[in-house]
Amino acid sequence: MSEHVDVLIIGAGLSGIGAAAHLVKDLPGTSYALLERRAASGGTWDLFRYPGVRSDSDMHTLGYRFRPWRGDTALADGASILDYLRDTAREYGVDRHVRYGHHVTSCDWDSQTARWTVTSQVDGEERTMTADFLWSCSGYYDYDRGYTPELPGQDRFRGQVVHPQHWPEDLDYAGKRVVVIGSGATAVTLVPAMAGTGAAHVTMLQRSPTYVISVPGKDKVKRGLTRVVGEGPSYAVTRWKNIVLQSALFNVSKRRPALVRKVVRKTNVALLPPGYAVDTHFNPTYDPWDQRMCLVPDGDLFHAIKDGSASVVTDRIATFTETGIDLASGDHLEADVVVTATGLNLQIFGGAELRIDGEAIKPHETMAYRAMMLSGVPNFAFTIGYTNASWTLKADLVGEYVVRVLKRLRATGTRTVVPVRDDSVAEVPLMDFDSGYVQRLVHTLPRQGTVEPWSLRQSYLHDAVKIRTAKLDDGVLEWS
């Protein structure tokens, strides 16, 4: 007989642990479980093991609203983030509700029983659980495969090629020449980390530049406030300070892109060697925040370039050779190790198939309600964070809203809630973002609408008000 819970959460990473903690603290007495595909909790922060892995958002907004990130470290290393997540899970008792090794393959809604039946592969066997409410917290990328473009001649290369998503524990790059292909957050993290831990030289090979901004590794405001008022209040103030600053930067970038481009360029010039070709390597063709900006703590990437342990090459790959990479310009990069920091593959709901009364639901044919529920899909929520701010800001808002929905179901004795789509609302892509990982597979994601509550605004300040004050009887949610 299948185990039954009130709420079944898919994923025990940052989103799933946060979702469960919201249930524990705000809706006591709720039975729940988390189905985690891997053998350990932590999601992204347990999966990625490459050198220097760290947050690309400040920890005072990447931390949960309800549990302060202690200390003044702004961009934290992966191990510290993993400790924070697991400590949170232990503090709220979430760790006792995780079922490891459960690869969810299908989720079936039965209108007669008003229940989900969730099927998982566990050690080669099928297992099922049932739940009144299903909450997908599996993120939006494929844990099995990172994105690697076609690389001509790769088979000829006599060195080692690795992808950051599957970093070999025994990779020895000491004294070796390393080429990191890519220009995103992973690449700008790897380059100074490998340069500073024994590589002979590290080259970041990029097809085109990315905006890279140096930020302080420590938050002096947080440090000073903590001495005066303690961890909790100082965390709250620092969190709001950073939210406002992030929002201001994003809004100015959209309204006055030329100004932001000029400021970023000026700060880069100050950190790079005199005469450095900053416009070749750090001046993108697109406007600020058309793609996510890369943050580097205390300018570590620029310092590695300045001291000669790292360099940047902006060119295209012609072909791999036995000893490295031939470039379109005719130059050749010698390499012993090549790291393909070329991005991720999107995958919604962990690849699980959703079915309603036996009929498969195609995500791209649904419309996202408040970017957390799907039109026509009962008793279902999902957590996806912001692209222009910390993931957890949105995850916390989703948690608060789902708790409100569950309280309403419990208080009124109703069994189901479902967003009903308004056919007069035009649809647009869920994510309006130019990054390659989004553009490659955005057509597989749910759509969003052009008006609220179907539209997604990449603004925590807006959502913090709208989502928290939204009426549950809004004419869109149907209760029965």
C-alpha cells in the first residue's frame, strides 16, 4: 500500500528544504515528505564540486528569510552553503522526512479521489506515494547532463576534457595548462580558483564577453550591525539593503544601459593591467542585464589576470588538436586540461511527466499563475527563482503563498484548487532572458501571460507586495 502525505515535495535542495521548513513553521500538523533523486540533500550545492564553487548571489539574499545567514561573507563557498542548508533541514526536522534515491518519473492526478500518485524509480524498482498536494522544487536544469556544444576534433585531444557539472574527484591539474571554455558564472569562478591552486596557467576562452563586476567578499555593513544589534536584526537590514541595491542596479541597467556599461567598464579598467584590451574581453555587445551579470569577490578574476596566472582569449574554436585548441584567428592554445564551462540544459519538473486523469500535460501548453502554479493543473505548485536576483527571494514568496493556499483548503474543507486560464490573455515566454541556456529550451517551459496574475515581473519588491497581499478569491483560482 502506498504511503500517503498531505504534501509531497520533489527535491531536497535549497527550494525543497525551504518549502518543507515553511510547512513546519507555518502549518504545523501537516504530513509531508521530500523525494530526492540523489543520495544526499543540498541539490546544486552538493552536486557541483569544481574548484572554487560558490554562490553568484550574495548570501544575505540567497539565505532564507526565516533563517539568517550568519557572518559577513557575501559570496560564500559551496561547502559553507551546503552546511547552511543541511543545518536548516536539521533545525526544522526536515532531514527526517527526506526519501533518498527516489527518481520521480510520473505524477498522476485522479479527479475522483482528488489525489496525486507519484511514481519513482528506486534501485531499479517502481515505488508510489500519494499526496493531496504536489510541490515541485527540483529547479529547472538537467542534473544528468550539462550543455556542451559540438567541439570539432575533440577526439584528437590527448589531454583531459571535463564538464564542471561532473567534476572528477581525482583530477590533478597541478603544474598543467588549463583552458576553461565559457564566460559565465562558472567560468569566472573556475579561472581564479584553478590559477590559485596549482595550475601552471589558466586561460578563459570565450566566444563573446560577459559583464563581470567586482564586489566585496565581506559585507562591512553586516559586520558593523552585528556588533551592535546581533545576527537576526543585522541580517534583516542587510538583506533589505542588498535587495534595494540589486533592484536599483537592474532598473538603472534597463533604463540607462549606456551609463551602466560605462561604469562597469571604468571599474574593470581600474582592476586590469595598464593598456589591457578591456573592450575586447569585457565589453559585451548586449546591454547590461539582458543576460545575468557575473559577480567576482574582491576582483579575484582581475587579480589573476594582472599577476599573469590567468588570461582571457576572445575567439572561436576552429578545432581541437592533439595538444590543445586551434582558434578561428589562426592562434593555438596549448592545453593539458580543457574545462567545458559551457552551461546547463533546462529541464522542468526534473523531467517527470504530469498527467491528469491519464492525459499527459505538456508544460508549454499551460500558463503559469504567479509563476508558481499551472493553469488547469489542480493542487500543484512549483518553485523557480529570479534570473536577476537571488533564487531564494522568490522561493520564500512561493513558500508563503502555498501555505496560504493550504490553510484555505483546510479551513474551508475544499479538496482542490486550480488556476483557470483566461483565453483572452495573450501568452509570452516564461523567461525573457537572452542567456543561451534559456533560449535553447525556453519553448519547453510553461508560458506566462501579459497581465497579472499570469505575468511574471522580475522584481522582488513588486512581488513581495503583490503576492503577500493577493486575494485567494481572485476569480482565477477555482476552489472545489
